[in-house]
Amino acid sequence: MIEGTSPDYALYTGGAEILPQRTSRTYEIWPSKPYQRLWGKLTHRNVITSKKPETVISPNVNVGECWCFNGTQGQIGIKLSRNVIVTHITYSHIGKGVSIDPISSAPREFELWGLNEDFKIFLGKYQYDLNGRPSQIFNVPDEIAKKNNRRISSVVMRVMNNHENPKFTCLYRLQIHGIMPN
């Protein structure tokens, strides 16, 4: 598959949405002193908060344009713009060359699950290679995509671990590609 030649059914501007009930809590850093924490709760100042999960399904992949969650494991749920048979996904992260800091918060291993109103399908386990290209394409194995041959309305990307950042994991861009059978 040539990059950019297939529709992205997880594109926010194309009608995809985040599923809050299937999405981990957004990363926040609160002040350490009790009076600062109280002031932060009252005014929402002095609290560092990650961008919203919608960032993951938006086309901007510039440094800092990511959504982060606490720790090394978490997930994001996405209602697709159309019901499709998922054939492949593209995950994009910033490259090592454009980052000031090591990109240890990038996901390493992740699973993709397809959901519909009456079923849940495992679409594969994948690994993002920090030494590879910033945008990496992962094909859903034929035995999974063709055998199940079911249209999926939503997906969940479940991050199993990251590249050794214990505090948080950042997701830049997830694209879902597939076919709409007649």
C-alpha cells in the first residue's frame, strides 16, 4: 500500500469521533504543594495538561501535537466515519531527528481491536519501530481481515508498552484504512 493512497476512516474532519468511555484519561501534571494543588483545582492554572484525544485523529504531526496518557499502558477508542472491513493502519510519530528529547514516550507494542454493536474482533498486535520511518503501515493479516469479513464501526488501539518512558505515553496520529464491501 502506498502511503496516502487509501481513505482514512479515523479522520476527525471526515466524521470520526473519539469514544470517551473507551479512552484512557488524559495526562496531567499537578503542582506538588498542597496550596498550589488547591489553587489549580479552583482556577485550572498551574496544571499541565496534554492535548485532547482528538489530536490522534487529526492530520497534524508536528512536534508536541500529540495526546498523552499516564504511564506505559492505555488506550484510545475511535468511532469510524464509516463501517469498514479494516485492511491496514498507519501510525505516525515524530522522528528522532526533529525531537529535542528522546522519543521514549512513543508506543512500542499495541493491539488493535475492532468493535461493532454485537461483536469484538482482535485485529492484530503490532510494534512501532523507533528506528524506522516516522509513518509506519501495519497490515491486518489476511486471515483476520478476510476470515471475519465483518464491517467494523469502531476501533480501540490498546498500547501495551512504550519505549521506556514510565511517566506517560504520547500518541501522534492513527489512521484506519479499509474497504466497504457491497
